[in-house]
Amino acid sequence: MTSEYARVSAIMIDCHDPEALMAFWGEIVDVEVATRFPGYVFSTKMPGNHIGLAFQKVPEDKTTKNRLHLDLRHPDPDAIIAKIEKLGGARLKRYDTGGVGWTVMTDPEGNEFCIVNH
């Protein structure tokens, strides 16, 4: 039986250094390299779902805010934020709105993502 709907199999992240970003994200979301070929690195699926990350080497620099980003949860948001910063990520801004809070972060190449605490 086939489905009429497509399924997300990977989230592709454009970058200058696929190997370095794979190492960073692997430490954050518990994935490892599944396969690689020139200019690309694909991760194993993230625990708890069927989606992997993929990193694609591109020549251009990131110049504007991402139009799509990941929202990540962790039982101890402060601990994962500290880990991200230790691994080369950066904290941009903290938001609190009606009991829902999040911190905007960037990976080492400037791609934004959020740590949510709700």
C-alpha cells in the first residue's frame, strides 16, 4: 500500500564544511555519519523519529535569517545551551511569551535554531 503523502527523510543544511557541521550536530541530537560522498554528509536517523540530517557543501555564505529552522527540546535547556556554546554554537536571544520560552541559537556556520522550553 502506498501513501498519497510524502515523508520527510532528511533535513538538508547548506554549509561550507559538512564534516564539521556533522560533528557539531551529532553531539547535539545524537546522530552519527551514515554515509558521505564528496560535498555531502548524511546522518543516521535522530532517536525517536525517522528523520536524519544532511549537510551539503555550498560556495556561497549565509547572508540572511533562515526561512526554516529546527526547534529542539531538552529536559535541561540551560545544560544543552551550555553544551552548544562549548561546541562552537552561539546564543542570539532569549524569548518568553505566555509561559512558552525559547532561545535562538546558531551553529558554528550561523544557521539558526531554537532551544524551546515548554
